[in-house]
Amino acid sequence: MDWLTLLLREAGLVLLGPAPPPAGDVTGEVWTDHDREVVRLIYEVLVEERDCARCGAPLRPAVSARVVAGPFAPPRFVVTARCRTWRRHRHVAEVAHERGGLRLGAIHPAR
């Protein structure tokens, strides 16, 4: 019945207490600027060692780290990097809060 409560709360029909935390964020933590900066620096080092999975070119050291949220999906923290060729193949990794720490996902080609 959690989905029904959430649906009614989003529609403004039930106003009983605070909204529950997003499904992927069990502890209620939010992404701080410090989290974003640390993750960005870690992935800048990691992409130096990786090559593009599609063409074999090295990945660019500049990465983008941002929180992505859809209208019906919980917020996700996504890191993107591109290869150095003119094709600029995109590679992504997801980062999640897990038991008070950060879980870094593997870098893989975007779909």
C-alpha cells in the first residue's frame, strides 16, 4: 500500500506527515557539494586508466558528475565521461549511498 499512499500524497489528497524518502535513498541522505566533488575527483583519476569500450581511444579526463531525477524515478547520481575521438562515445557510472558511505559504480558505455 506504500505506492497508493505515495500516489495520493503526490496528488495532494492526503496530507499526513512528511513525505517518505526516495526509494533509492534509504537513510534520507542528500548529495552534498562535498560528495559531488570527491566523486568527480575519483572518477577523473579512474578514467585516466580506461579506454573507450567501443573504439579503444583513451577517455577524456574531464568528467561530469550530476544528480539526475525523472518525474517518476528516484534521484540518481550519475558520472559521465567521453572518449577523445571525434565520435566522443559516452561512458557512464552510477554512484549510490550505502550504509553511510558511497558505492562507486563501474564505468560502462552508455546505451
